[in-house]
Amino acid sequence: MAAQGSILDRGRIEAEIIAMLSGRVPQGVQVSSETQILRGLGLDSVAILDFIMDLEDRFDISIPLDRVAEVETIADLSGAIETLMRAAR
Amino acid sequence: MSLFAKFDGIRAGVEALLGSVRNPFDVRFDRVLSPTEALLEGRPVLLLGTNNYLGLTFDPACVEASMRALEETGTGTTGSRIANGTYSSHALLEQRIAEFYGKRSAIIFSTGYQANLGLISTLAGRDDHLLIDADSHASIYDASKLSTAEVIRFRHNDPEDLAHRLRRLKGRPGNRIIVTEGIYSMLGDTAPLREIAAVKREMGACLIVDEAHSLGILGANGRGLAEAAGVEGDVDFVVGTFSKSLGAVGGFAASDLPDFDLLRIVCRPYMFTASLPPAVIGSVIAALQRLSTDKSLGARALSNSRRLYGGLEQSGFKLGPEPNPIVAIKMPDPARAALFWNRLIDEGIYVNLALPPATPGSLSLIRSSVSSAHSDVQIDRAISIMTAVGRELGVIAAR
């Protein structure tokens, strides 16, 4: 695992997101880069926002709510995190 | 595709959950008899979920003031504050609110929701940074959506997390605006306001505190958590509502900042809606007077809260962290929460059913709100019935 604050590429960010989700989504839910966050994870909107907060801690960035609203898939989320990490550098 | 198809999931969830229980979105009281009693389905119920913290809805002075205003000035203003909707009573109430909080000025809104919506969305402009507690009320979230600022959530009641998120903004332009609440509406917990105020000072941010559930309850003079925590000087804007402790409807914001009244010409949720009816203004002025002169009301609400909280805790229920007038029982799952809520109505007790995603941490809650008007007998009866229903449904262990 890379140290917090260092830049990760999108693929590694995505792998970490999927790993972090594994213990949170209901049994039987398969998560991939194309999984829809709102409809595909089996989590309610508050649980999703709480998960995003964990991602913020993990990657040492803040993800503003308007950015969260623009994100549809795990791949989108990975891209947003990568962009924010680069901007925070 | 139907316009409403997007809500199919929500509808299915509600239908599956409710099954044979009453629909909590369709409770209709036949008649409300007092701050603590009503008729529902033709039978008496104890009201334990109405946010009527000081029991002032039937206070003779409030009712009389309301009726006098109604007779003297009519049923409604039929206009907005920026047109024909400001009567001398609106201005007087604003003056009384400002005096109560020891602030330079106060602005009243038509609901508490609109107070947050208006204040926050107007203050937080482009390039500003709005930092809101993760457990914030829907009005704060909606205000955030309406604002053009960057919105960041901080972990609930975690000043260190707030500070960390503020530090991440170092070097970026724009104002930092922190929003917190006095008592949180779902679990009844209070904010660590002294510590949040310290972060605010250190980081040069501005602080908004929503005292909706703490007005009349906390602080020696009932001004809320900021008074109780001794940090009123750090609070740039106090927000509150007339629909809980003051027994009516409406909201307000108060501030010492000299330009605060500019909001009257830039704050759209203030400008483009009808003002409060005179009868409401009349009762709120009287209720504020009652609150200011009778300190026993808040004390009684708190002692009643401790009585309910202590009794339920003793029965083995899992509760919110503090004995405030909001007493929340944590249920094992949404289905059991709905059953519990339904059984309480069968037994003559009305409380609130609160389910995810309206709750923090995806909790299923039975939410009570305690009033100074509740008698010990009523509270003890509620504890006894809740305990029996809790055992019946396996929420707590059998005796």
C-alpha cells in the first residue's frame, strides 16, 4: 500500500476502492470498475457518503459533494480521486 | 417511462417494510387535545414524538396573543417580506430574537428549513468552502446543494477531523464556513462546540450553529448549546426554529456581523416566499417571553428526558449517547423498528419512526421527544409500555 498523500495511478486507486468495499457491500454483490455506485452497491446514500469519507482518509484528500454527485461508476470515482490527489500535490 | 419511475425502488422498499403495519407517512390525528395528548384512530394517544419541548402549543398567553393578532391583522400577509409582508410585528419579533441572543440583528424566515437554506446558500459563494457535519439536517444538505461553494463533510462531532479538512484547504482562496448543530435531531447528541469553536478560531473560519433542538433547553437562559458551552462570542450566526420549543412555525438567523441585514436583499429563500402569518408571529413573541421568564420549562424538559432515558436504559434498550429531549432507541433492523412503532400506537403512544437513509450510520430508530409538559406518570407509562413491547419483539431480553 502506498503512503498516504503519494500519487497512485487510477488502476491502483480502483483496486483499493474495490478492496475497501468488499467488507461493506451486501453478500453476493460483485464490484467492478463499471459498477454503478448509487444503484449497484446495495448501499443507501448515507452509507455511500460515509464510505467516501473513508476514501478521503485513505487518500488524504477531500472530495467535495458536488464532485461526488458527478461520479457514477467506480471508475469515475477512481478518476476523481486521482485528479484530486494531483491537484493537492 | 413514467416521471415517477425513478422512485420505484423507494416505493418498493416502503411497501415491503410496512406490510401489515400503519403507514408512518399517513398518520392523521383526529384531534390534538394538549401538548401531550391527542386522539388517533378514535383513541387517545400520548404524544411523545412532536418536538414540543416546552409544551407551549396550548399556553394561554401564546394562544391569546395569536388570537389577538388574528383578529386585529387578519389570517395572512399575502406577500413576501420584501413587498407587503412585513408588519410591525415581524420587525418586533426580529428585535426580540436579537435581544434574546444578545446579537446585533435577527432575520426571520417562514420555516426553520428555509432559515438554513437561505442563510447557508447565500453566505457560501463561489470559491468559498462549506464544512458541514456528516450528520447534518436535510436543510443543511439542501442549502449546500443550493450554494455555489465547495462542500466538504467532516466526521460527525469530530473537531480534529474538521481541523484536518481545513488544513487541507491551506493556500486556497475563499472563506471557510463551518456548520454544526446544537442537539442533533436523530440521536439527540450535542456537538463538542467548545472544541469546534477553538478550531474555528485557529483556522480563521466562520461558524454557524443551528440551535433548532437546543433552543429553550440548553444554557442558563435557554439560548442553546453555544450558551451552555460558553462560546457564544465565537458563533457568527445562530440559526433556530419556532416550530419546536416555541410551539409554532418559522425560523430565524441572528448575527453580530454589521452587514448581516444585506441578506434581506440577496437571500432568495427569504425574499421570494410569503412571510409568516400575524397569528404565528403573535404566539412566537409570547412564547419567547415565556421562555425568557420561566426558566423552569427547560429544566423540566431536561429532567423528564433524564427520567425517560434512565428508565429505558434500565430496561436494556440501546439508546443515543446523551439524555437530551430527543431520546432515540436503536432498533436491530428496519422491520423491527416499524413493528415496534406500530405496536406503540396500538398501546396508545405516538413516537417517530426514523429509518435509513434519514438516519446516521444507517440506524433504525424509535425517536421520542420529551416535553416539559409530560407528567412523571406519562413518562413512566411510556417506559413501561416500551419495555413490554421491546420484550415482545425481542428488542430487549425478556425479564
